Amino acid sequence: MTETILSLDGATKRFAGQTAVSGFDLAVNRGKITGFLGPNGAGKTTSLRMSLGILKPDEGKVSLFGRTPNAKTLQRVGFLPEERGIYKKMKAEDVIIFFARLKGMTMPAARKAAREGLERFGLGGEARKKIKDMSKGMAQKVQIIATLAHDPEFIILDEPFSGLDPVNQKMLEEMIRDEAKRGKTILFSTHVMEHAERLCDQIVLISGGRKIFDGDVPEALSQVPRRVIIETTSDHDLRQVLDSQGIIAPQEAPDGLKGWTIELASGSDAQDVLKACVEAGVLLARFEPMRAHLHDVFVELVEKSNREAV
Amino acid sequence: MRAIYLMARREYLSYVATWGFWLSLMAMPFIMAIFIGISVLAENAQPTRYYAVLDDTGIGFDARILDALNESAKNEAISALSDDAETAGRSDAIPAIAAAINAEPGLEGWPEAIDALGSPTDHSATEFQSNYVRVDPPARSIEELRPYLLGEQLLQIDGEAHPLFAVVIFRPGGDFGVTAEYWSTNRTSGGLRSSARDSLRDYVRSEALEEAGISESVLDRIHALNPGITENSPERGRTSAEVSFADSLPFIVGIVFSIGLWMMIFSVTNMLLTAMIEEKGNKILETLLATARYHEILIGKLAGLAAVSATFMLVWGGIGSGGLVGAQTIAAAADLPAEAILATVFDPGLLIPAIGYFAIGYLMYGTVYLAIGSLCDTLQEAQSLMSPMILVMMVPFVIIMATIENPDSPFLQYASWVPIWTPFLMMARLQTNPGLIELIGTTIAMVATATAIMALASYVFRQGSMGRANASSIKRLLSFKKAKSA
């Protein structure tokens, strides 16, 4: 049976009369990577803060490891906040030890974890270096190590990729995959869809403080219509040829060609379109089934949510 | 508790594990030692000053100035030994000390005066001896003496060249029969000038008194009369009611504790503010909040800086006590009642209230400073919110200074009831027996106010640390209130 590590049931939070999060439901299951997506100001950070008990919901309930977030349950969580900061005058190793000890580790265990973490991230030689003497990227790595040093069961990462260069982003992606392979549960917020699409088992999309999608990636991708781009050298009107296949609209094409976009109807696929074209004697110069991306899902659903809110 | 301990430990080590902390810690006693050392050196290193007298009156002002200088030295010696006698609770010895010193033209009576004192002293006769040395004038007119005074020409004394410090010229004439001129390039050292003026004044007065039929010997007898006064306290037994320096010690220590308390709270709360702003600016709070709760962070910080204060107090207290005992042992200050001072400082009746007042004062001001720090990202931002706080904190210091000689002043009494000033003012007044009702009343008001302030400050801290309030929020709140009242 699937164990729910974190659940928010109808969580609502208001600040000075403004609703930041409204009736929000979330269930993060053990061993899964959950992507928490939403535009800026959607309520992601507020939801995460409620998940950790930093903020108390005005309405609804938050349950972490089956309990209201408390000192004990928080020791099983590793949290990397969006607004990242670290004691600049402390040495890298000491920072990691401090946070690991706050999470309940003994001094020797924390020291061992700090050294191993630094080695793993290629910072073994920087252990006694002060954070202020490190580059921004190195300091961020130290904070990630500090988040993971106590080997948490549940890892919450708020916008973990922001501020990292592509090499470090890749490294972090690998780290998330590794942790997931080790059976850890991961919840991370982002507005970079590529990371979510590559990593997540589950996607939760929030906009205007409300959940607008909750499901796996294929389910998310099915939220936007599949499209086919066609360019022809013949004068066929594809609106007539492909009438039953979906919504057909002309589009710009290079000289001598006619361009069309087909938004496939449910139950129809690119093969059906190709077959219909061949049967009708359409001379094809380009036939490109377009794969939907999470980015399209995000834009589509957020815009739809905004339209509904208006 | 673990989170509080770890927060406090980190905070404590962030100060104590730095060279800067120990340098600044040691700097204070070191600076004080240098200051005292320089004063002593300056006192003992007065250069010998050569002066000449041109006396055209035939009255003998040359000798009279010498007498006046000796008189001044004798008066200083009597004053110093009298202070020693009072410190030792032997005010009755003062007339005998004065008689012994005055019995001789110079300080030749010093050994007899020490016998009369009957207790050790760190003074010696040499420190009172005049550093002015009379020389024969190298010329007879000011025009010829000018190059000597300007240092263009030097005097040859025992084979060594010395500048001429001053020339005093007495001539017949003027309203009093004699005129006096003092010539020197030095405008600050006025000992010789005063002695010259005194000798002229004494001469003019004695002439006038003799004209009135009072002889000089009668005058000398009158001048020699020097009655003493003993200071007694009704709190002491009938047999030894005389008050000594040791009796004043609790009052002095009380005031010193009060000022020390103020300085300690003022500096440590400023450290708290800086640490909080650094934490806010570095955006560490949210990471901490994922593990610890607001109150744990708040208490951890307060505890850490309290431990820093304790380190300050222990090190300074240790250096002070060690210095005191050392000074007494080495006999550089043999008359210091070190035992009495240490007994007063470590008297539980004074020490326990001092710790209590420090704790409450520190919590009151510390939480406010932390709350202010949580609202600001930079020190500049904090400064505008700090100004009213600094003014509020300055008031008790000013009151203590203004009433330092009147710890029982009604003003001080009323001001003690202002809870935010109570820790400092009651500490200063503790030795004047303020009365049980006042003691309990001010304590209750202080504790209640401290609780309310801490609750409010904790709320502001929560809002500030999550970025839901900032320095502008407070300014907006204040301007809203102003607009409302207008």
C-alpha cells in the first residue's frame, strides 16, 4: 500500500486579507519524485512553508509522516529553501555539521556526513574554507549537502535549480535521481518545466493559490491537444480532407507550399491523418506530429485558470 | 532544548572563536592599564624647571616664593596622607599628620607624619617635592633674559645645558607698593605663577595686618590651626561608629555595577542586532525554521549572546580581581583595601540582584533588538528604528550620572518605577535601602513589562523573519497612527 508522507487537506492561508493558498490538497507518496509547479506568486512557497509547519494554515490540515509537523517529524525532512542563505563566516564543514546536528545527528556522525557530502560534490578540499571565500555555486552546493547530510527520508527542494549553472543543474538532477533510487521521497518546486518533465513521477500544478492539476507526466501531457504540422505542394483544402480528424487551421509556410496545423481530436492520431492525406492524394512536403511538452501544459492550464478566475 | 543549545552554541562560538573577540576583550583592560600607566608616568615625569627671580624691592621675594612652593608641596602631602587616614578609618590621625609636616620648612617631617598615620601608604615624600629649581638670573633685564626664555640661549647648571623656564620680576611701585611680572613661554603649568602670586599676596596682607597691629607670629599660629572631622554612621556600633572607605564601598560598587550593567546590555544588544541583521540578510532564517521553531531561534540567540556577556564579565572580573590583588601584593598600591573591595563585589546581596537585573534588562532590550533586526536587511535600515531605542536607553545612564552623589534623590526614586529603566536605576539604589515595597513593586512592574515586551517582540520577530513585515511596515504603522491622531 502506498504510504503518504505529506498531505495537505483543504489548506488555506491568507495574509492581510489576501488569499495566498485556497483549499489546497496535496498528497506526496513515499519513494516518488513530485514536481510542484506554478507561476511566480502562485502559492508554492506558502504551501511548502505550511508543509513544514513554518506557517500554520488558516483552514485545513497538514500532515507530515501522519502527524502535524513537529520537531520529531522535521528531523526526517531535508529542506532547501528558495531564498538560500548560509553563514558566510563559517567554514563549509562546520555549516554542514551545524545543520546536521540540528537535525539530531551526533557530532561524530555529522562530521562524517559532512566530509562524505563534500567529497561527493567535489568539495573535499574546501572543507575548512569559509563560505565567504567560496564562489556562489560552491556555497549553493554546501547548502545542498547540508540539506542532505542527515540522510532525510523526505527531501523538499524549493526552486533548487535557480542560480545554478547548466553543469551544476545537471549534477543536481542526477543527485535527485540518485536519492529517489535510494528510496527517498522528493518534492521540489520549480517553474522550469524541462526538469520536472525529466524527473517527476507526479506533477502538481498550482495557480492563483489553487491546484489546477495533479497527476503523472503522461496524464499532464494529455491535457493539451496533440498537433500535426503539414505543408503541401498540392492545392488540397485540408479542412475538407481531414474534417473528422480535429481542428484544422491554415498556417504560414515557405513560398510554393501551403501550411496547416491540425489539433487532433480525441481518438484520432497522426497515423489517421497521414492515411487520410495519402488517400486523398495530398502531396506532402512536410508531415510533423508535434510532441506536447510540459511547458505547453503549464501555459495552457495556467492561462485557462486565469481566464476562469476573471 | 537541543535546538536552543545548538543555536546558542553557534552564536557563542561565532564571537568567541575569533581573534577579534579576544583582542577587543583584552583591549579594554589593556587600554585602561595604559591610561593609568600614562597618568602615573606623566605625574612622575614632570621635568625639572629652572626659574629666576629679579627682585628690585629688597623684600626677599626670592625666599618667599621658595616658601610658597614648599607650602604647596606640604599641603599636597598632608591632603594625600589625610585621604589615606580616612580610608583606613583613622581620621583622628589627620591633625598629627598635618602638625608633623608643618613642623619643618620642607618635607623633612615626612617620617613623623607616616608614624602618625600608623598604616602603610604607597605615597613617598619625593612625589610631592617641587620640580621648580631656582637659579641665579643670567642677566638683569628682561631684554637680556628673553633669549634664555625663548630657548635661544641655555643655562649651564652642573655642566649641563638647561632652558630657563620662567622669570619673576618684582619692582617697587603700584597700588600695593610692589608690582610683579611673570615671564614664561609656558601657558599651562601654573605652579610657579601661583606661588609667586601667593607670596606677593601674603606679603601685602601681612603688611596690612601688621599695620592693624597683628604680628606675623600670631598669623603663623592661626594658619597652623587645622582641625579634623570624623565621619560617623549611626548604623555602626557605639564604640566604632567612624565611617571608613570600606563603608562607602557598597555604594560605589552599586553605582559601578549599574553603569557596567548599562554598558554590557547596550553593547551586547547591539551585537544581537548585528547578528540578526546578518542572518536576515544572508537568508538563513528559513533554513533554520525548517528545523527549529521561532521561539527556539529567539531563545538560542539570546542565550548565545548572554554567554558572550558572561565571558566578558568573567574575563574582565578576573583581570580586575587579579589586578587588584596583584597591585596589593606587589605594593604598588599597598593601601588598596583589595579584600574589602572583592568582598563587596562578590557579596551575594549585591551580586544576585545584579545578575537578576542584567537578565531582565537583557531579555527586555535583547528581544526588542532582535525584533528590530528581523525587520531589517541592512544596518542602515535598522538605524532609523534604533534611534528612539537608543534615546530610551540613554535616559537611565544620564539619570545615574546626574544623581551619582544622591542615590536617594526623589527623582531617581520616581524614575526607578519606569520598568524599562528599573534594572539600571534600582541597581544603583540598592545600597540606599529603598524599602521592601519599592523593591517588590518595581520588580513586579519590571517583570510584567519584560514579559509583555518579549511577547510583542516575539510576534514582530515572527513577522519579520518570514518577510511579512519590515522596517517600512513600522514606519507606515507610525505614520498611520500620527495621521489618525491628527
